[in-house]
Amino acid sequence: MLLSTVVLAGLGLISGLGLAVAARVFAVQTDPRREKIAEALPGANCGGCGYAGCNDFAGAVARGEAQPDGCPVCDNAAASAVASIMGLAIEEKERRVAMVMCQGTRERSVDRFRYNGMASCGSAALLGGGPKSCAYGCLGLGDCQAACSFGAIEMTEDGIARIIPQRCTGCGRCVEACPKDLIRLVPESATIHVLCSNKDKGPAAKKACLAACIGCKKCEKTAGAEHILVEDFLARVNYDDPPTDPALVDECAMGCIVVVDLKAGGSARTNEEAA
Amino acid sequence: VKFKGGIHPRYRKTTAGSPTRTMPLLERYVVPLSQHLGAPGKLIVAKGDLVARGQALSEAAGFVSAPVHAPTSGKVAGVKAFPHPFGNVQEAVEIEADGEDRWAEGVGKRGDWRGMDPGELKGVLQQAGLVGMGGATFPTHVKLSPPKEKPIDTFILNAAECEPYLTSDHRLMLERPREVLEGVGLFMRVLGVAKGYVGIEDNKLDALEAMKAACPPDLDLEFVALETKYPQGSEKHLIVALTGRKVPPGGLPMDVGCLVQNVATALASYEAVEKGIPLIERVATVTGEAVKEPSNVLFRVGTPLEKLIGFCGGLSEDVGKIIFGGPMMGVGQFTLDVPLIKGTSGILCLREGEVEQFQAGPCIRCGNCVDACPMGLVPSVLGVQAERGRFAEMEDYHVLDCIECGSCAYVCPSRRPLVQLFRRGKAELRQLKRKAS
């Protein structure tokens, strides 16, 4: 009894000493800032920064390889928290929100054929561009939804993707996932948007979709080319200097131009009456 | 020799017994500039030009390219985007026929392939816009120009016609065997090959007999009856069946000294050399229960699909699907405005009831697809990888060796769109490689 107690206690003591020595000798040097940064990050591991998750990004910031405001999901407070851990200051950045530049619902842009295959936009697009009449429009099979780590994208019943601005973090994963390049990251304060990506000439565009930009340039003339520019028969908002006049909505005969108040959590499609 | 895997679909070659019919001249043709693999041809006519039958409308843009020719004489009504059988819209030349059907100058110059050298023959084939007419539409002169380090010792005529429904090659062999075989001789002369095989599935032994009887005495050809099994007409499987040689993964027939051409291509090449006629017409099987008079039809390239269907009595009311090519590898069409092109070997019209609208289920790991795959791949695993977006892993599982024959999808009890999944994987791999380089 006594012997076994002594042997066990001795064994414990020796192993304990061994561990204590090993912990000193083989200690891995970590940057204490790395852990703090990781705590300040959202922890969604979305990959929007280009690193393999939040921890990897934190390490990169601590090593000075990445900028403290490199996380697209962080708001200004979180980004400055990261920066202050590093003893840096950052410029305030405006929140960016993803927006699907398409209003081509099933009723507006009818399917050319019945698609019965893999439920993925990328796969459908390989079949002559997909079933949609509009070669540029949203296929509605949800590749962006699958890519979104924040549940910020829903597929509407009428067959296109819609971003929920409150949930969107602007990480940009959906922008990469969309085979039709329909999604743009826009500043939260911008209110006027052209929700179309069709580059066909007028008549062809009209045939493809009831809510297609026909490139008539009326909006460009009214707002000025520095705010809205028509190129390849498609009007595009210059989000570095977006237009602000809500009257532009009435200029568009096709109903492509919409007013969306993203800060108030406005939905990306609020133009049912106009179109 | 037999190959592993493959399937036995119902063949339904109902048009095998009916002679080929010729379509009358139409008022309008639409000739797409891109009817082949490779760069689209460069347009050399403009709106308003008068063209004659067989006149070139475009010229090859590079080595892997082919010109297209006017199917009849008339006026160029326009050059614009038209629906294309590949599912998109592509630039095409619209021709309003003048009804005279006058040949272009220089067309119809007769030659004798026995007296021509290989380079000259290849030049004629290139000028005539010859492409593989089995469906892949690879420019023939390119295929006939293997690199020096890959010598060819065996020519193979692919007369398997393993796709269900299709009988156009079968009819050509019955009706014009001598011309097809002269085309084979021409190919063998280009390649400098003495030995050739003609591989025919044993469900058309009458064609085998007709070809044997018509063989010119100066050709050393072996006529072989092959097991009727899909995909017997795949180059790699045909080569194994005839010569026992195995094309290595990622390799081409030329890696084992073989070169394969299809029956219609042989005939068109003969016509190009002996009669000086470019590739402006071909035979396709118009078939399926949804077309009123199924038959094999000789039509001019650029014929709108609607006209061909009309020539065959029109569609039944319950038509559900129209496919260019056969049911296994063909491409579904959604408009009758598409023109017929050089690679159109069949037009299959199915009734609504024959087209199954199914919901694909999850893979149940039954392994049927593994048994069916003639390439020895594991479609079940590849399918799951594609579904989950693990495209880079698909390369390790040799998705690039997939010939897209559809045997796996045919046997899948879960109705999984396996070929589509693999095509997606291949497309993504191409993209990854482009990004890497």
C-alpha cells in the first residue's frame, strides 16, 4: 500500500518535472496580439479577406502582412479595434453591401427551355448560357446563396436572388460565385441603382426581358455621365460618385432604375410599380 | 476483343430499312460560321453579295479552323447572330436562294486521289471545309496531320454507329459503299498507311456485306463485325476492339499508331477530292415517335430545322423534346429556328411521354455506374465531388478521361445528371488551369 503510493507519487513527480522542462524548452513563441485580433474579428471564417479563416487573417495582421482593415466583414468599430491592437489607426470606410443587378423574374424574362439538371447556376450556364431568355440575367439556382456564410441571400419565389442588406457583410463571396457577374458591392449610402446587366442592343434586350436596360441614355443625359454611364447598351452607376436625384426613376422607361435605402434595410427590389 | 463496361440501350433503329430521301431546294439557308471545333472562320462575303453554290463564305482562321460554303446560289441577305445548335447565338450568313442552284467557278473540278500526294489531298480537304461528321466536328485536315514522332500504321473506319436511333451511316454504307471506301483509300494515302479496318456493329451485317463486296481491289481492308454495345463507336473502344491496342489515359489514338474517321466524313472527303464539291450537304436520320415520317434525309448545310421537320411530315402535337444527334450524347434544342450544321448526324424527336421529368436523388452507392463506365472511372465519387464543388479533386479521379458517353447516367437508379456534373468539373478545371498560368 505504502509502496504503491510512493511509486505513483514518484512517477507523477518525475513526469511533472519532465513536462515543466519541456514547456520551457520547447515553448512556441506566439504573438499575443494574434489572439487578441482573432477575438476582435467576427469569427465567421468566410474567407472574404483572402485568408483561410479569421485566425489565419489575424496571424497575417500580427505579422504585418495584412492591413488591419482587410476584413471586409468588420464594421468601422471592429476594424479600429483590430488596428488599435496593432497600435495603428485606420481610415473610416463606408459599409458596402452586395446587390444583384437583375430584376428579371420568371415573368419578366421567361425560360427558353425546361432545365432539369444540377441545381447550380454554374452548371446551367454551361448549357448555352442557361434557360433564361436573357443571357445576362439571374438564373436563380442559388450559387450565391450557397456561397454566403451569413444567410444574407434568399432566392425569391419568382426565381431570382435577393440580398438581405441587414445581414450582408460585404465579404464579396457571392460576387465571385455568380457565373453571370451580376452582383456588385455598393456603398450603403448610394440610393439610386440600375438593376440590370443586359448588354444587348435595345430591341434584343426588350425581347429578352421586360425589365432590361435598352441603353437609351436618358438617365445618362439627366444625371450626367459622371454619375451614370451607358456603355455597351447598359447603364451603370458610378458608385464612387453615385447619383442622388430620385426623379431618375421616372426617366427610365423600362423600370431598371430604382431607389433603395440600404441603411433603412430596404430590399434590393422595390420597383414593382415602375416595372 | 471486348471492352469493359458499356450498356445495351434499346436501339430503335427504325429508319434502317428506308432509303435516303433528298430535300428539295429551299428559299433560305442560314450558315453559321462556326460549325467545327476550333476558331470560327473569317467571313469573306458581305450583305448583298451574290454567291454561287459551293462558294466559300469564310476562310479558315488558323490551322485548327475550317471554312463554310454557300449551299446554293443566291444573295447574302445578312450576316448576323442566329440561334445555334450549341444553345447560344452565333454569327451566321443568311442566304436567299435565287432558285438557279448554279455552281461556283472552279467547283466540280475532278481529281483522282490515287494520283495526288498527301499534302495536296490535305489542302483540298481543308479548302472543302471537311470536319469530323460523327458529331465532334474536328477539322479533318488537322486530324490527318499527326506529329512526326507519332507514326500512324493503322487506319480505322468508324462504322459502328452505336447511338440508338441513328441509321444515316448504315444507309450510306448500303447505298454508296464504293464512294465511302474510296474515301477510306484517300485517307490511307494521306497517312501513308497500308492496313485498314472497317468496324461495323453486328446489328447491321447487311452493311458489312455491302461494303465487303464494294471494296476496291487495291485496298487492304479488314471488315470486322463488332459486338453491338454502346459506346462501341468511341474511338478508344473501337481501337481496342479491332487491334487490341489501348490508348493511354489522356492520350489520343495516334499514341497507339491509329487514326479513326467516320463513314460520312469518308464519303464527304471522296466528294471533295474526286468531284471537287465542298462539304455543303450531308445525311442525317430524322427519327423518333414525335416526327410523322421518320427517314434518312440528304440536306444542305444551313437548312433551318423547321424545314427539315416539315419535309418529314411535321411534328406530332405531343412533341416533348428535340435532340441534335443521338439520345445518348446529343444536344437538346429549344427552337426550330436553328440551322442544321456539318455535325448534325441525327434529329431525334421524342414525345412528351417519352421524356422523363425526374428529380435527381442522392447517390446511393450502388456501383451500377462503376460497372457501366467504359473508361474504368468511378462516376459515383466524381458526381459527389462535383456536387460539393471539390473540382480539383476530380482531376485526381481522372475526370478528364471521361468521354461523356452517358452510360453512367443511363444506369443510375437515382437519376443523377452525372454527365452534366462531369462537364461542370471539366469546365472548372479548365478555369483553374487558366488562372494558374
